[in-house]
Amino acid sequence: MDFLSTIKQPIEAEMAEFIELFNQSLTNEDGLLGQALTHIRQRAGKRMRPMLTLLVARNFGQVTRETQHAAVGLELLHTASLVHDDVVDESSERRGQASVNEMYDNKVAVLVGDFVLSTALLNVAKTGNVQIVEYISELGRTLSNGEILQLTNIQNQEISEEVYYQVIRQKTAALFEACAGIGALSVGASAEQVEAAKRFGQNLGIIFQIRDDIFDYYDSKEIGKPTGNDMAEGKLTLPVIYALQHSPYDSMTTLARKVKTGTVNPDEIAVLVEFAKQYGGIEYAEQRMWEFHAECSHFIEHYTTDLTIRTALETYLDYVIERKS
């Protein structure tokens, strides 16, 4: 099944308009800045987040210029955060291509990230909607706080599923929540509809992150990162957290704490990866995804009436949980 074509089908014209507006926003004639922005444009992903904004807007009304500027602002905010994250994480790759900091250096990457962030704010201002401006401004704070919480969690010796969800709610899930909520806000949906859309987006984001985390336990060129990469960066994700809480081996907890202190070696990471698989970590993470899937399905059932939008949202949900990269 071609998931993406089905998702885009009811918003093809709107997505074309979005892409044009987004590319215009990331174009600059200045030498080094222009080169860096071109590099960012060329590594565009599947555009899952703007598709969500446009689909939710279409679900509650008609996509307007306000919707489009909000969608561009959100995607630019996300793009800026990725550029800055690569500096923080010292990452050399993003989506299988060289990161901005690898192509140039950290100074250039931080300044380019700042330029993209300012461009995001400019697009948000063009919506003329104070609620959207406030929401996206608050989102920027939430994403930054999520990054700081993740860094703090790495240094914290406690291994907790609750803290895991705190981090992903303030990072991945917050962005999906905003995309859905602002899609509804931009077309004048009721307060109840906006809140329902936000919950839908948050649950989608949690599924998206859990799926990403499961990828880390398997080696695949499609995914674009080596097995155990999260642990190499000091992060313990849901599969291994579950296994640690449901096995009698203190030695594995000791290894997990070495992940947090950054003293773990590749062989020890491989042991933890296999341990998570053997003690049901993958199955548990998949079970949790399907529980959040059920909550998302509830939104679609109760808040969508247009058959093409319903099909697109159902396909979007299935794609997030079943994707291979």
C-alpha cells in the first residue's frame, strides 16, 4: 500500500502550496547562508507534520493562508531545532546526509539555526492570529525544556518509564500536538475540537517516537542510524527500560547505568540490545503503541465526517505505527 499517496490525496493542492511557501522561506542570496539553506531544503523529509496540520484543518474547515503560514512556521521551528540538536548531540548525519555542523562547523550551524528560527517566527506572525502566535511561542519553550530534561535525565541514575514519557511528550509529541491543534485553530474550530485535535496529535507523536526507538534495536540501512545509537548517546528507551524492570539481572542495571554515565562500550550496548529483545522489551513497546493507536482511532471516529479525510487520517495513523524508516 502506498501510504503517503493516500494521506496526501485530499490535500494535494494545499501541500503543493505549502512546499512553495516553505522553499521560499528557506531561500537566501547570501553566499554561505544561501548554501546552508539549500542543503537544508534538499534533505526535506516526508513532511509528516505539515500534512497533519493541513489534514486537521481540512477536517474542520478549509485550509487558509493562515493555516499555511502556521504550517510553515511549525516546520521551520522543527527544522531549526534539528539543526541545533545536531550541534548539541555532535551528530555528523541527519536523514542519511551530512548535518549542517558537519558540512560547515558548529558556529555556522548555530547561526543558521537561529536564522531558520527567526524565519519561523516571521511566518507565524503572518497568520495574524494571536492564539497561534502564543501557542507556537510556547511550543518553542517546551521543545527546549524537553531537550534540557533529556540531558538531565542522562545524568540521573533513576531508570523510569514515567520520565521517558515526560521527555517524549515535551519533544516529539509536543510538536505533533501543536500541528494538529493549530490546524484546528487556524480554521476556527471550537475549543472542544481544538483540545481533541491536540490529544490526537500528542498520541500520534508518542507512537512516532516509540517506533523510532524500536528502530534503534535493529540494524537497517533504511533507518539511517546504527543499532544502539541511542545508548551510545546516553539514552535509555522504552524497550530496555521495560526489560530492566522485568528481569532479575542486576548486572544489566549496572550496564544501563554505564549508558547514562557515557562509559559503556559497543559490546556492552550489543548485550543490552539483545537483553531488551529477550525480556519482552520490543513486544511491550509495540503494545504501548497500539494502546495509543486506539486513542487516536477514537478521535477519528468521533470528529471526522468527510470520508476522504477520515481515510487519510486512518492511513496516517497506520503509517506512523507501521513505517520502516
